[in-house]
Amino acid sequence: MPPAEGGVREYRVEELAAAAGITVRTLRFYRERGLIPPPRREGRIAWYDEQHLARLRTIAALLERGHTLNGIADLTTAFESGRNVREVLAIDVPSEEEPVRLTPGELADHFAGEVTPENLAAALDLGYLATDGEEIVHISRRLLDVSAALVREGVPLAEVLAAGARVREHAEALAELFTELLRAHAAEEDLWRLRPLAKSVVEAELSMALDRRLRDKA
């Protein structure tokens, strides 16, 4: 596995397959499906690097989470073209959340040692991450900062993401409840104006619930 220019570690096809825990046939199938980018060619030899290995591990993690190869292929195409950024960031919809653009290295710095293929797959599932060219886009600076703070406090990123998935389920249910309530009693053009009222109810109830839980455990 000689280093390429710049000292990047490289693998022949057999070495990459072994490192990823798959067969050479599977690796070639993924390549034909466009799930991994083309290798660097040196004569008749194909050289793969750490980015290819990371992609293969992410594919494995996504498969374990129930994604199909067709779905992963669509996801890969969308991410590499940046087409999904508008959808993930809801550019056409007003939002209080500020997206954050990061390099892969900056993302790793936020979560030292925790940016694994499994955690990356979970973040993709939640829609927390997208890519735009060579940059990674996180949907919310607040969520990024809070997640990083929890990891620094010793909470594993996998558990932070699992909690985020549960919070998302409850948040969607609350959003549906208040949307139905407001639509039943207010004009459509007033919904965005009344949105802060629903948010305040949720924030107040969560604050009181946390107080009760913390007192109960004291």
C-alpha cells in the first residue's frame, strides 16, 4: 500500500476490499453502480485511497440501518451534486436555524474520534448533514454546537444522535398538533405570525418537565 503524492495511503482493489470487509466482486459491483468514485489509474493498476474506504464503511453502515442499494445510490448522487442541500436546509422556507458549512476536518474537530461511518449514517438519516461540493453542510448551528458540547461532556455521539431521533419524533407530533389547532381557528395567512406562540408553549412545558425530572432524581 504505497503512499500517493502528498503521502496519502493507497490500496489495490484486493487490499481495499479486505480493509472494508467485503469481497472484490462486491467492491467492483459498488464501483459499477457509482457508489464509490473512480480510482486513480497508474497503467493497468487501480489505486484507491482512504476516502474510498470511508465511503465503503458508510455504505455498510447505511445497509445495516435498512437502506437499499438503490436508495444509497440516489443519496450518493444527490450529495455529490449538492442537489439535496436546498431540500435539507429548506431554503425556500423561513427558519430560525443557521446552517453551517464545514470541511471534513472541521467536522472531525467538533467530534474528536466520534465521526465514524455509523454516526455519519445516522446523521444522514436525520438530515443533519448534507454536502455541497467539497463542503459539509450541517442544518443547524445550534444543533451542531449542542451536540459537540454533549460529546465534550462525555456523551457518545451515537447516543446524542439516537436521542435526536427520538426528539425529532416528538417534535413532529407536537408540530402536527399545533398546526392542526391553528388551522382550525386561524386564517392560513396568520399561521407564521402565530408560530412563536406554539413554540413558547413547547419551550415552557419542556422547561417545567426538566425541572420536575431533575428534582425527582435529586
